[in-house]
Amino acid sequence: MTYLRNLTYPRMMLGNPTNSTVSMIAGNQKGVTITAQEGRQDCFTQMWFNTPRDTSLVFQTDIWNVVGDQSTVRNGYVLIAEIDPWNSLCSAASAGRTSLKFTPTRDFIIRLACPDSGSANFTQPLLMTEADWNQMRALGEGYFDGDLMPLTNGGCSYVFVNSLGS
């Protein structure tokens, strides 16, 4: 069972932005733009999670339209860390599809960052167990739509069988 399906409205889950603003991507309810406030550094927003623990998870998102001085991003565009006390689990600073595997042992955050004086788009964010992620990958990238539902063309078809006693 997928722990957290596609974050349909990720802005609803994002905490107060630090030195940045968050907006939905126009025409795309499954993504956000993080924009640095002018003259500010260390610009990000983040989501907090308190379950599950000791379960291998994967966070996947598409990062694109990164604008600004990319050398200024601290700890990557996506940072996953445990809190109280702080323990960085993984991070990624590349544009394109990013998949991060991690196993939290306590409350954790997923931080989305943008360059100073710039912005970055994050779309199709997924958080799932590693087992579910492996199953999804085995079926292929083109198998699912943005909500992890099978596509009508090329996806699986469901067959319902009713058994009647004779």
C-alpha cells in the first residue's frame, strides 16, 4: 500500500516558507514553485512527517525551471532530514527527476529549496514505501498517470468476476 500517494495539493502540506514564497504552478495542481525573496539566502519550504518509522521510503519529484545562482543552494534542492536532533538523511541538487531513498527512525522533513534570488518548480511529488516504488518502476514510467492510476491506453485493465453458486 502506498504510504502517501501523489501530493495532489502539495502547497497544503508545506510549512511556512523560509525566505521564500510558494505558489501553485499555473494549470498544474500537482506542483509548486518556490521563489526566493529578494536579497534573502537559504530559501526553502518544507513538509513535516511523523510516520512511518524504520520503513524504507522513496521521495520522488521532478525539478525544473531552476533560475538563479545554483551554487548558493544549501544541501540541495531537495533535502530530507530527521529533526530533534537534526540528522541529514539525503539530498539532491540536480534538475530533472529526482528519487531519494531513506529510512527515517523519527520525525522527518522534506525540504524543497531554490537558489538565492531565483526560483524552482517541483512537480509530481511522490512519497511511498520502497517496495511500492520498486513495483511501480517494474511496470514502467509510461504505465501510470500523475495520480498513480493505470493509464487507459497501455495500462492494466481490471477484470471483476462474480461467482454465483450453482
